[in-house]
Amino acid sequence: MAQLGVAFVRGLNMFGRNRITVEEMRNLLIDIEDDSLHIIDLYKPDNIIFQKTGIHYAQVGLRIQAVLQDLFGKEVMVTTRSINTINGLMKRIYEKDYQNL
């Protein structure tokens, strides 16, 4: 069964370093797609929404890290979360009024 997730990429487009556009990132991620991974969308170049089947979320992060390391010549950190985790976090946020703390 396919599962949705989000990959968060650290350190892109900050202080003039590791510059990449959304379109460049989208083109880069085409190379890591296969039957087990499909890139659905991007929110800015550093938030990647994906669908995976039969692989762990961490494996998705490692694939993204590998193509970014090839591009920039240095390690770029990526962390992944399931949509269930994201939904749980959002539920916590909406249960409490964090805007007025």
C-alpha cells in the first residue's frame, strides 16, 4: 500500500549557498523515482511531498541526500516524516492556541 510523506531538506538557498530553484529540484528528483517512489509535489525546493511503496521513509531521505550531494559536492541533510505524523502535529497545533501564548 502506498504511503504519503514529506522530506525536509536542510540548508538550501540560505546565505547564497546551495542555490536551487523548485524547477531544478523537480528535475533532479526525477532520477530517484521508480516503482517504489513517486515525487508528488514541492513546496519551495526544500519541502518534498512524496508517495512510497515498500521502502522506509529513511530510504527516501537517503536517495534525496545522494542526488543533492552529487550536485553540491557536500552532504545535505534530509529528514522525512509520514503524513500521519504531520497530521498528528497539526492536530496538536490546532488543539492549542499557540498564536496567543
